Amino acid sequence: MDGDLPKEYFELIRKTLNEKKREAVSGRPLKRKKRRNTRSTTEDVQNSSVEVIDLESNSNDVQLATEVIDLDSGGGEAITMLNSEVSEDQHDDSVDSDEFEDVEDTDFENLNDISITINKEEKPVHKNKTARKNVCSNEERRKRKFIHMFYLLCLLINGFLRNEWLNNSKLLSRLGDLIPEKVFEQLHPRKDEDMPLRSTRKLLDGLKKCMEIWNKHWRITKRYESIGCYMRFWDEFDEKWSGYSQSLNKKMFIKNVLKGVGDRDLAAQGFVALLRSCNLNARLVISMQPPDFTNLRTLESLSNSAVNVSYDDMIKYPLFWCEVWDKFGKKWITIDPINLKTIEQIRNASKLEPRGGAPKRRNQLRYVIGYDRKQGTRDITRRYAQWLNSKTRKKRITKDKEGEEWFNRAIYALNRRKRTKIDDYEDAYFDQRNANEGMPDNLQDLKNHPYYILERDLGKNQIIKPNAKESGYLKLNNRVHGVLKVYERKNVINLKSGKQWYMEGRVLKTGARCKKVIRKKNVRLSNIDDDNEEERLYSIDDTEIYRPPLASAFGEITKNTFGNIEVFVPSMIPANCCLIESPVAIKAAKFIGIEFAPAVTGFKFERGKRSKPILSGVVVSKLYREAVETAIAGIENSIEEDERKGFELNALEQWNKFLLKLRIKSQLNQVYGTVVEAEKKSVPVETPEAGGFFVTGSESVVGPNISNLNDCNVEMNDGSATNLSDQYSEGEPMGGFLPVSTERTKNGNFEEKQESDNEFSNNDESSNEFGGTKGTDDEYEDFMNDMEL
DNA sequence: TTGCAGTAGATACCTTTGTTTCTT
DNA sequence: AAAGAAACTTTGGTATCTACTGCA
């Protein structure tokens, strides 16, 4: 179709496109249909071109791919169509350009090189090439999340136990000797009524002294043998954890702390004990480093981009430190006595939050947990993470609701003390910090922010409260979008259609006004006469709880057009009725002949998009409740009885068949002499322990297995018979009857069986029908008569 | 080197009451 | 003749998340 276009056109287009690229004017967004088309390497292109020529050497021109240039729209947008994609179209000239996908202009440098995919076998190869290499599978994703949570839980419990060790009375009394009387007084200053800050000042001085004392006391600081408690990358879980410190028991722990020997973690923990020995309310604070579950890179890509973090960078920021309650300032004071050797009263940012690329790779501050001396456990990440809501939150398991509940449960389980005033003060401080964090200044952080939302990120069924004002603006460098409005999330209202509200047992109030009108999602489903493609949405304030009409005195219930009553929530049951859920409820209600309504409690969605109602029970007047329940019990009972009888009958039938076959066999043996049986190790007839029912692997029939009665020419599935024999001949006897046959031909068939088959079929064809699944009762009877049974 | 807007691709979620033909 | 079983049908739009790219 484009064969008529002269070459100059292409060059013109190419030129225009290149200019447009430079200007970076993005009109309507160009779509790339399939990456593999544009990404295919030149080699591929050439190869395929050659192949095409070979394949289509009869075609008039070398039109390998048709390229349609739409000159009218957008002044030079090029649209390509690939032969392979529309091979059925057979070069239809009348193809409308709208049918083609717009393709990004990246590959128009080589317009003469035409990319094309011909061989179907090649397609998956292309797909694999362009498939994401660095994203792990869904399963792996879940696994990582699980490991993250498990790891975190272990750390939480470990912290709790370690915190208990710190309360050891012997340890505390010995450590208390390290603190001179003067310093002790500084740590417990008198309250200055006029200027509480002065008391705080004294406390801080005392703490500084303590820190100095501790640094003198701690003589030997061991190097971490591996990476200590810092964060591991995912590929490091597959390696052997060599050099991980041997389990440290309580005794050794106390001994080492008193001696002042150990790694940085131990030093920090010991410092907490030191402060507790001075009767201060000191917290053991741990920044936990479970692996990053939001990092979805595969192990290969991880190891390729393995980031080497130097030891010094890694230990720059601590994982263990200390907090002391300042009762004058009603704040927690943070002390890191080892790594940064700092004391701080955190206002908006902490020095302990890792900064810079390298340290952050091994130390992502996400979960900071404080354990106090009364076995209280609290999540105090807020104090240390400057951008908790916009950045840190995304790396935490609490980023979704499920994870948050899990985490809260874990913390709750480890918090062994009642709430105190100190917690109130701290929560107030956290609220203050949340408020101070303010609005993010970039798009990424505004996504899923707990407090703010961009106007453009509002869902289709969401609106901002009518009189709410925007709380700020986000200025983008991009000239196209300019300034975006940001609202507080609490001003967002979720809307639902009338039908959706009905599913929650609510109906629109009279005179309710719709808040928003959207296009219906599935136009295709809606009937032809239902040309209303708009969906009106309402807020919860526009609705009220649905009160279904009461049943009449005779128990008559108002039903819908389908003859049902919908009970999606309990409030949708009429007040004087009840819902009885049972698979046989409808049957029971019918049986006793009362007024009832089948209850639709939900829908099931099957393929083909058709949904079907779930009729899980009936709604009846409360008067009939007992009657229906009794009837249901009766029906269930009788069903059970029937099942039992059926089972019994089936079993008896199988036995009957079996015995019949034995008779046939013995009769045949009498007439024609015994077939070689000596080689068969287990002859079912003579097996003494052969009793009871025998369930085969492939058949669900209960009863004796008949496959081993070769002489009776049991009509069997050859395949299943072979499989059975395979199973049994090699495995242990499974009890009961064993179709063991050791003679096999190369084809895997049983020689013996074949022989006997032939033998038998020659003698009596009609018996072929016997014993198999096809035989009917009449035939059995006939045969039994023949056998004079 | 780092941060970030924009984008593509993958995945998850929402959907919320058939019809025709044959057999018993 | 009526009732019931069986076969046929085999979406698709939107939201959300993540990695990647190119730019500053």
C-alpha cells in the first residue's frame, strides 16, 4: 500500500521526527505496541528479512512490512504495521489507519530496515529477550516478604530477650560502681521550678560523663566477624553464614559487659545497663535490619550489581543505642555512646538516621524499636526517620493495612506493661513530628502518602469534599503539567453507585443528589436497550440503611423479580424473619409447604464474566424457623442414609461380581484345565488375609480388584492395567490382592494376559462383556443362569 | 553520583441473576 | 408437554506497582 510512496517521503518524515524529538514536544502520547518489535537487534532484522525474501520471493515488490505514513494527523506521526501481525489481512489497501498502533519513533533511523517477525517459534525468544530480567517471580516476591517478616519477628523477640538480660540485678549492681557519686547526682538533679531546662541541662551533663566513663571502661571493641546485624542482600541468604557470632548466653553476656569486651552492639547494650544501674529510665533502642522486601531484583542481577560497602561505611551509623527519659523536659534523650558518640534531643531530624549512599545500603532505618526497663516495647521509628510518611513508610511492612495489623500485633505481644503518662507524652511528640514532616515536594513521595493526595491521583470514584481547600501545591519542573494541587487525604470522599450501596445494604435517601457521574465500566455487558452508559455515584451521606418490608401475618415475604430475596448483610433480612443457611434449605422449605424466599447471599464469578447468584439458604418468617430447621435435619439425615446405603450396595455389587468371576474361573479351569499359575506369586483366591475392600489407585470403585484375574478376561483399560502392574510389581504389597505379574514382553504388555485373552476370546466371545464396567445387570443375570448359580 | 518525572509492562482487582438445544 | 440437563460461552477496563530510561 505504501509502495507508491517515493523515497523522499520517508526522508522527510525522518527529518521531521528527529526535529520533533529535539524540541521534546510531546503531543498525544505515542504508544509502543510491542517492545520486541522495536527492540529487535539489527541482526534479527536482517535475518528475518532474508527469510522473508525467501519465503515471499513471489511477491511483486519487496514489501516486507507495510509502513503507513499518516501525514494529516500530527504532522508526521509514523504508523507502522507489521506484516506478521496482520498477515490475515492480505495487504488490504482499504485498511484504515486508525487500526494501526502508533509506534514510537525510536527506530526510524533505519526506515529501510524493516523489522518483522515471521517464524512463530521465534516469538517466545523475542519475548524472553525483552522480558524483565531483574524482576523476581511472584512466588519469590511472596517468599521475600515472608522472610522479611520472619526475620523482623526474630529480631523483635531477640531484642526483648536481650533487654531482659540488661535488667540482671548482679550486672546492674556491679556496673553501678563505675559511676561516681558526683555524676550520679548530676543524673538526678532537683527539679528547677522556674527553669526546667536547667534540670535537663544537668542531666545531659551527667549523661555525657557517663558516656566518657563507658568509653574508658570498654577497652576492647571487637570487629564484627561478618556484617553483624546490618542488612543482608537477598543473595547473601543462599550463602553459608560463616563467621556469624556463636550464640551468646546470658552468663557470657554479663561477663563481657562487665569486662568491657565485645563488639559495638554489646558496648551499646552495656551502656543501657549502666544507665539503668543509676536508676534512670533507659531504653534499649534497636534499628532492625531485615532484608529489603521491596527490592525485587533477581539474585543474578543482584550479584551483578553487588554493591560493595566498606566496613567503615557500614558501621558509620549504629544499630543499637540508648534513650533516657528526661522527666523535666518530658522528652526522650538519645545517646549513641559508641559509633557517633553523641547525645541529642531530636526535633526534626536525627543524626542517627543513615545518610549517604554507601552506609544506607547496609543500614536502612525502617524499624526502630525501644525496649524500656519495665518490659515495654514501642515502635519509635518516628523519632529517627525524618521522612517517615513519605519515604521510610514505603520500605516498611506497614505500608499496607495487612502488614500494619501484623506489625501492631507483634509489638502488642511484646509490650508487657501498661500504658503510662510517658507514652502519652511520646505519642503527642510523634503527632507533632507527623505534622511537622509536612507535604512531600515530589511526585513519588505523594503517591500513597498517608496524609496527602494529589488531585490527579484521585480515584475515579473519589472526590474532594465540596468545601475543602487544597493544602498546597506541587511545582513540577516540567512545563507541561506545571503546578499540581495537593489535598489532604481526610478530605477525600469515596463514592459508590446506587447498586454498590445496595450490596452493602444501603439505599439512596429520597432526593439524594449524585456527587459525580462516570462512564460505566463495562459497556459491553449492559443490554442494548439500556443505553444509559453513565453511572451516578453517591456518598454514604446520601444513603440510609435499607429496611426490607416485613413479612405478612401468613409469612409471605416480598421477593424481587427473580423470585428471591437478597441478603448481602444481616440488616437486609426482614425484621420478623430469619435466614436459614443450608444447601437443602430450599428443599426443606418446599417440603413443608410454607411461605419462604430463597436467599441470595452473594455472587460467584465464573469465566465468561457471567455471574451467578449464590442461593445459600432461605428466608422464612420467624414462626417457621423451627419447622424448617427440623425439616433440614431430616433431609440431611435421609441423604446421609441414602449415601450409606448406596455405598453398601455398591460394595455388595462389587463382591458379587468378584465371586462371580471366581466361579467363572474355576469353571473354566475345570473344563479346560489349569492355566499355568505356579509362577504367579500371589493368587488372590488363596490369599488368606484377602478381606475387606480394596481401593485401587485409578478406580474409585470400592470392592475387590479384578484386574489380576487375567483368565477371566476382565475388560480393562490396557493402560491402567499396565500402570497398576508397574506400581505393584516394584513396590511393596499393598495388602489385599496383588496383581503381580513378572512376565513382560519388551512392549511392556503382559504376555500371559495376551495369551489368555486370545484363548478366552476364541472360546467365548460373549464373556468379553463380563466383569468390565460396561456389563449390565441383565447380562450378569444371564451369565449367572448359564453358570447355574 | 543521585534524585526524580515519565513510561511500559505486569499484576491485581472489580465485575454483581444466560441462552439454546436436547433428553427424559 | 413440561421440566430439567447439558452444551455453549471463554472479557476487559482500571488501578497499582515496579523497573527502567533519560535528564538535570
